[in-house]
Amino acid sequence: MNPFDLQLRTRLVFGEGSVARLGEFCQQYGGTRVLVVTDPGIVRAGHAERACEILRAAGAQVSVYGSVRENPTTEDVGRCVEAAREVDADLLVGLGGGSSMDTAKGANFLLTNGGRMQDYWGIGKARLPMLPLIAIPTTSGTGSECQSFALISDPVTHQKMACGDEKASARVSILDPELTVSQPVRVTACTGVDALSHAVETAVTMKRNAVSVLFSREAFKLCIGALPAVLREPGNLRARGEMQLAAAYAGIAIENSMLGCAHSAANPLTAHYQVVHGQAVGRMLPHVVRRNALKSPEAAQGYLEHARAAGMESVAELVERLEAIVREAGLFSTLSELGVSRVKLGELAKEASKQWTAQFNPVEYTVADFEELYLEAF
């Protein structure tokens, strides 16, 4: 196993109704002019106004940037920066899914350190302190609440830039299962499959270590039981809470081990065909698990240990279970059904091979390997 230096930078606060403590944490970090960064759906659901009421009761002036879009680009971050500057924000709240939290983190880089988002592509490129950030996920998927990375797309190249710095991490992440019940069923499915894919991929990456595997395995066990439960019973708060924990734990695993080729193959599908990320990664994950297990005994062992921890006995059974869950979530369409052109698979494969996460996969994938993956899923 690789060596590690574990520093959990984010305080995790979990429990039904825990969003009520938002004002307490705002005061703790000296927030007086707060910008809540969220998306239109969260505004319509009433969660943004509830957060504002709690913050105002704590004595803060509050503004809302409610125009976050899925898979935020540098343009989205720029608009959020403008909103923050208008009110001279001294604390940010990322409320919503991964896109809201990533937009808030991206804006934090530019507000405090200047320049362009491209300047922070990589790790540790921010020189100056950043504003306190409180993350409140309303989905159970990306694990962004427990990561120091902002994933921001370049609108020209469609490349997803992973901009990471420990200063960008949320000071506090509030995990309140009650906030996730308002999700549409498809959002629950897509984000849940994303969390599941994180739990699986982090178990076998080249950068994995004893701590990351600990979190990825617990996340996997929670996902295997809780995701089918929330799909069957959307109001099941226990299962909702387990999915929130699974997503957060998988986020901690990502922070310590990174991801692999299922994400590398998924990103071009989202960039060029607007395939929702959870759909894309869920479609590619079983193929990547099979290929990794065949070509790497270490990866096969990692998958097997995951499978056994969740009551399965083989990698083949693990793959079958992954396919079954993705199918139950309604996300197992072929690439052709998703509108992907067969003649474009070679171009997609070239892009996939250049994705940042590919370098951490336990098996090296050539462009030809990625093209074979896409053909299998076509």
C-alpha cells in the first residue's frame, strides 16, 4: 500500500435537521456578508430561502446566486464572482449538488487569488488564503463537500479542469438527509450511481492507500444497500442519510486516491453529447471493472475485497450487481440509445485517454483500449 498523510480538513456535521446549525457555523467563521451559491431547482424547492432565514437570524446579510448550471464552466464561475463582488461577500455557502459546490469553490479561487480558472488547474496553485466555505449537499453523489477540488469545464475545449487546493476545502459540510428528499427520482438515480462509481474506482487506483480504501469500502457497503432503497422508497430518511454518508465518504476517498478510467471515459460523453454524468459513468463502470480485473491481479483483489465486504463472492458477481443497480436506476441505456455516433468513438477515445483521472487507473489504457470500451457499451 502507498504511504499517506491524512488531514481531514472539513468538519462533517450529519443528522436530520442539521441545516439549522448553519447560522452557528457562519458566526464561528466570522461571516457577515454571505453569498449562497445554488441552482434554480434548489431555489424552487425552498431550500435557499430556508438557508437565508437561518443566516439572517444569525445576524448576517445574505444574497443568493441562484443560476448555477450542471457541469459549470469558467463562464459560470465568472458570473458567480461578479455576484460575490457586488455584495463584498466574506463567506460562501455552496448549497445543492456538486455543481453548486464546485461553482462556489471556483469563485473562491478567483475572488481571493485573482487570475483565470485555468491558472489553478492542478494542485496547490493558490498563494493567498481563501474565504470560508460551508458546503450543504442536497444530493448524494459527487462528494464535492469533502474535496479540495473544483471541477470546472473549459467552454472551448470541453476539458474538465480539476483545480485543487487545500485552502478551497469547505470548513464545514452539513449533511442533512431531509434536504435530499425533494430531489427528482432521476437526480437521485444519477447522483447515487455517481457515488457508487466513486466507491468502486477509488478502491483500486494507483494512488490508493489504507485510509482511502477504508472510506471507499464503507461508502460501497452503504451504497449497495441504500441506493436501491431510496429508488424504491424516496421518503426513506434512513436510506437517504446512508447515501449522504456514502457520497461524503467516497469524496474523502477521492481526495486521497483519485479516480480511474470509468470517469475518463464518461467525461467526453458528457462534454459532446450532454449525457448526464451519472448515466455516463454508470454505463462505463462495469466494462472498466471487467477489464481492470482481467489485466491487473491487484485490481482484481481490490474488487474482490469490496465484493466480499458487501456479501458477494466474486468479481463477476460484483459486475453483475453494478449492472443490476444501474439498470434499476434506469441508467443502463446503450451509447447508441443515448445518441452517440459510432463514427465518433475514435475521437471520444482520444479525448478519454487525455483525461486527468486516466493516469491513476490500475491499468494503462491506450486510445485503442478506450475505443474498445466504447464499442462494448455502444
